[in-house]
Amino acid sequence: MRKLLIGATTAMLALSSHSAIAQSIKVTMNKAGTQTSAGSVIIEEHDDGLVFRPSLEGLSPGGHGFHVHEHGSCDSAMKKGEKVPAGAAGSHLDPDKTDSHGYPWSAQSHLGDLPLLYVGEEGEAKHPVLATRLSISDVQGKALIVHEGGDNYSDSPKKLGGGGARVLCGVIQ
């Protein structure tokens, strides 16, 4: 399934490569709760939506939850009496108050739900991710988060796709 998603995304990006880039933003991604850089993500606006081009390292191999969060802060925050790295980023971006985690292309899910971020065996994320529902104006001033685990695009059996802890965070300027 992962290879299919990566292949489909790559094919879509190849087809849309002729379109002019309207705007691009470079987001420095730090390890959550620190100022230690893990690389960056270039966000480009295309006719098909936003393309997130990661250049990240130091992650565990496999799929990782990848989301735009509602606040442009990577500071830690207290939740239920515990310090949460990058907790000040808040929840997934959900301006329509759908209150539902789901597939990135579904209008019934959070606007900030992105396709899975794939990390190779060497711990590097290099595969582009396409978010068809987003524009640059939607994400400016928000946080970009990479989670510790994967994302099943559902609130079951675990809330918010089951991605777990926030491992990388960057503010989208």
C-alpha cells in the first residue's frame, strides 16, 4: 500500500511538473522540544494543491503521521499534567470543525491531515507528499508536525490515526 501511495504521488507530481510554482516556503524542521535541526520541508503551491518536499534525516524507517497543526508554535505545552514536546502547535488544522481524522483527500476530515510521510531504511524522508485540498494561505502561520508512528487515517482504534508522539516540528512562515 505504501509503495502504491508513493508511486501515485510521484506520478501525479511528474504530470504536474509543467505547472508553474506560484509560491514556495522552506520550513526548518527541528526535533520536538529542541532546537536541533533534522532537515527541512519545502512547500510548493501547484495547480494540484500543495507539494511537501521533505529533506529529513534521523527518523525511524517506515510510515509516519504527517500533519499541519493549528498554531504556529513548536514550544512544549502541558497536557493532563505532562509536558508535551511541540504541544503548543495544538491539534490538526480543522477550520471547518469536522472533528474527524481521515483521508487527506476527504472533505469530511481535518484540513491538516496529510498523506503518510515515508522514511527509508537509512532514516531519511525524501519522497514528496501531495495535499490536494491545501493552499499556501491555508498553512501560513501554522506548524508542520511529523509523528513517531504511522497514520491509519481514522480515529479508531486510536485517536488521530495512532501516530503517537510529535518527533519533528517546524513553523510555516
